[in-house]
Amino acid sequence: MTAEQDGRAASRRPRRATQAGATIDDVAAAAGVSRQTVTRATNDMAGISADTKARVLAAAKELRYRPSRFGRGLARAAHDTLGLVVSDLTNPYYPEFASAIVRYAGERGWSVVLVDTDPGGEVAAAGPPSHLLASLGRQVDVVVGYLGPRATWEDELAGLPVVTVDPPPTEDGDGNGVVRLDPAAALAEAAAHLVAAGARTAVALDVSTADRPTGRAVLVRDALAARGIATRIDAGAGQGVAAGREAVARMTARGDLPDVVVGWNDMVAVGVLSALHAAGVDVPGRVRVLGIDGVPLGAYVTPALSTLAVDMDEVARHAVELALSVVRGQQDPRGGLRTVEHVFVPRASG
């Protein structure tokens, strides 16, 4: 009798497992097959039919079951392994974040596997490539990083502990962990500073589409508007220097330069500074420029970039602490949610 026939002959019916604790036995019971058949299906091995494989994989997905790396025949590393997801290593923000994560994870005896899901900032609109996430999930014990909306990664990482950094404001940790970045207080301080400097109009540059602005752009618009600065959101196509330059080109072509331009991040703001300089526009005399993130580069451009900075060490520390508590099944004293506030850093550009 084959393993598949043996499984079909099993008389016991499934006991529904909890999502967090599904085992190979739970999947076998749910699919009506043997443990060996589950192993074959989840490891893409020969010896079972396509229908049986589909039934097993569907049960595994529903139960959020993920085989251990040892069970999959992969070499077990000397240390536990954390998967780190960033979205564009050409943006200095992400190497700084990655460096801090590697340091904190290493101090706790963990290795790190890094994946850049958006090299060059070119595929953000489509979400992280599923094959990269699926491959990462087979190598690690927990995933941490900038994953974006849950719908773009939950299938590939089902059953694996996940700690998201700066997810969409409507999403919680769903039993895992979240590190939220909160610019509200820094934005209020920046808005008061800009009003005192005489600003009356502003443009918030965004990476999203005009009809679906990002939460960050909405926060910027609302904070400035609350101080009487008429602010519109200008949708863009990227997160890098080129996006800032292109935005200035559009505004100068229309002849509607505002008093303030807020970049979606510091790199976009650097592009704004570069384009305004090339066009002969005085900064900050005619236009004030503000970035978000606080990458070190901002202090060395001319004029030095005003920004809403975030403490990257604090972000990384919270992310690693949450990751380890989730993996170990420990109760996080803060409910799996950590918050890091931005700080307004006024410089010559604003």
C-alpha cells in the first residue's frame, strides 16, 4: 500500500488546529492523507497525484502550516535565522536600517538573510515579488521589515512569524508584531516653524496614485492644513532623487511653485533641491524644502536638508525584540505594537 493509499484509508477526521500551532499531523488529518504525503506535497516531491498535492497545499495554507527547515532537508544553521526585507537598497535609508537590524540580531546570536524586494525603486506599485518572499520563507524562522500591505505577502509567508515595520495605518500585527513610525508630533512642529517663516502654500509629494494617496502624504497634508498652509498632494512614480526632480519640472512648467515642497522621503527631497538649484530658484528664500526619514546624507547637501528624522537604532531594536518574542511564543508586554516617533530637524533648506 502506498503512502497516499494509506492516508486515504485513515478513518480519523481532522481536528482543526490553531493557526499558530498547526503541525504536520493537523495537515495530514485535514487533507485525509498520511504524514509522508504531506512531506511530499510541501517539498514538491514525486510520488503523489496533482489532485492530492493541491488538497494538501490547500489544507496547509488554511492552517498556516509551515514545515521546519530541518524537515525540509535544508542545512540547519548554527544560529537561528531572521529574514530581513527592505524595498530599495539604493535608498540610503534601507542600508542604515539593515545595518542596525544585523547588529541587534547578531548580539542575540541570530543570523540574517536579506532580500531587496524593490531594487532601484522600480516595482513598488506591484508589491514585493512573490518568488523572492517564498524563497526567503523557506530559509528563515521569522521575517522582519518593510513588507507593505498584508495582501502582498501573506500567502507567501503564511505560517511564518512576521514583524512589519511601518505598515499601512489600517493594519495591525494579526498576532505577530508591528513597529509603527509616527510623524504626527514632528509634523506639527514643522508646520508651526513653516508658518512662522511665512509659508502659505505647500505641495506634498507622494509615491501613490492621485486617487489613493499614501497615509504619509495624508498626514503631511492634514498637519500643514491645520496650521493654515494650503496643501495639495502631488502623486509621483518613485521614491528616489529622479522623482523629486521630475516633480519640480512639472511645477515649474505649470508656473505654480509653492512656498514649501515636502518630499515623500529625504531622497525625493534631495531631488527637489537639485532641480530647484538648476532652475535658479532660491532655497529657502523662494521655496522651502522638507524631507522625511533623516538619512545622514541630508546634512551634507547644499543647503542642508530640513527633515523629520527617525531613530533607526530604536526601530531596529524594537523589530528584533518583537521578532524574538514571537518566535519563542512569549507574551510581549506592549501587545506586539511598538511606536517610534519622528523628530523635526530644522536645517538651512527650510
